[in-house]
Amino acid sequence: MPRIIGINLPEAKRTDIALTHIFGVGRKNVIRILEQAKVDGAKKAGSLSGEEITRLQKSIESNSKVEGDLRREIQENIKRLKQIGSYRGRRHIANLPVRGQRTRSNARTKRGKRVTIGALKKDNLAKREQTETEKAKT
């Protein structure tokens, strides 16, 4: 299994597809990286030679931020937005969608599980009644 920048690439996939498993390397970047490293993108990642892997690694490191550096930069940008109190920063703090999506009917992934306000579920209602009867006894 070829390892580039700390990421194990899948052996069975083509090199151009396998490289997209690296955070920060997309389909557009892959074309440029492969041309610069002079590696055939149609070749399976498992059949890459050691020399080709080192050329790919040097090409990726020299041209773009990937993995840890990119993740750190993104987190710093979000932290800065929160610190200066911008609209986007406040949306990050409130754990709401940042880029203008509607939240009335959607955004379940970002907002989490639904929280019902005002209505009680049957098991919660039974627990509440039980605690009320215990309080009444004392």
C-alpha cells in the first residue's frame, strides 16, 4: 500500500483517483501534480515504484497545503471569524449553517437531532407524574 504524506492510498484504484484520498488534493489538483511528477494517472496505485512515489510526494509538498497544515489553517480561520464577531463567526459559534442556507425546514445535519419544546413524550410524562406523586406524599 503506497503511503504519501502519512496517508495510505488504496492499491486497487487508479493513481489519479487514489491521490484524492489526501485531504486538500482534489481532481483538478491531481492533474497538475501528476504532470509535474511525470507519473501516469491510469496506473494502479499499488503498482507505483518507489521513485514515482517520492516524486509524487515532493510534487504535493512543494505546491499545496495538505492534511495537517490545511486543517490547522482552516481551524485558525474559523477561530479568527469567531474572535472578531463576524456574522459567519457567530453562525459557527451557534452551530448553524454559515453560507446562507435556510434553517426553518432543513439543516438537520448541522443543527442535530430535533428537540421538541413544550410537548412531552409518553415516557417523560410518566416520569414527571411519578415525581409529582412522590412530592405530594411528602
